[in-house]
Amino acid sequence: MPGASVVCLTRLLSVAGLELSARAYPTGAPLRDKAQLALLNRLRGQVAATFTWRTEVPVGAVGDLRAWDAVLSLGEDRMGIEAETRLTDLQAVQRRITLKCRDSEVGQAVILLAGTRTNRGMIRTFETSIRNAFPIPGRVALRALREGQLSSGSALILV
């Protein structure tokens, strides 16, 4: 029904016992957050040149709008990077990363966090949960990346 309003469609669907549902996805430039880009660049400056570094790497099938903020590749091994300038919902970030790992060819992941007082407080508050989901200490993972190696598991890195 071209030109039908949302109200009209909702009423028509309700007659058939259906409910209208819609989702909105951002479009346009893939990196909208200058602070996030700066965070990724700070990490990139500390990573060995032996890695292939790609940003906004699609996840899943064609049409899936999810993407890794960055992916580091070394041969066939891949590490997904999810950059967060301000960690406000750890569970949502963990869930997003878990699903991206499941739906992509990425073996491990990094939550890349800005080294702010707020983020450090969140890490202290949820230390056990973070350690369970991201068992490799950030300094160990960062040292491996500097030496041209991927860490043996997922990590949280502050920069």
C-alpha cells in the first residue's frame, strides 16, 4: 500500500492479528565517532607492521549491518577489535562481541577501551565478569601485538 502511514498499516495489520515491527540502522560514513577513530589509531600505532589491519569489517551474510571496528590478520588467524570510548553497558558489549565472533571468521576479540577514569572504574566493578569473558590480561595481549603475534585468547586493552 504505497504512501500508507504507520498508523494506517498498524490498524490494517491488527485486523489480521499481526503487530507492526520496524528496525532502524545507521547509514552513511562507517566511523562517526572521532574519539573512536583516535582510539583505534592509538592501538594501530602500537601494533607490529606484520599484521594486516582492516576497519569496518562486515560480519555475517550479505545484508547483515554489523561490522568489527577493526580486524587484525596474521596469516589465517584473525582478531576482532571492538573500540569503546566509554563503557556503559558491559553485558551488551560482551553479547555483541560473542555474536560477532560466532558469525565471523574471528577466533578471538579485543575490547579496546579508552584509558579514562570512568572506564577504569567499570573494569574494577566488573573485574570477575571481564576476566571470565576476556581471560588474557591486556598488557599481555598488547605485548603480543607489539611483537607481531596474536594473543592466545580474548582480551580487554586500555589505551
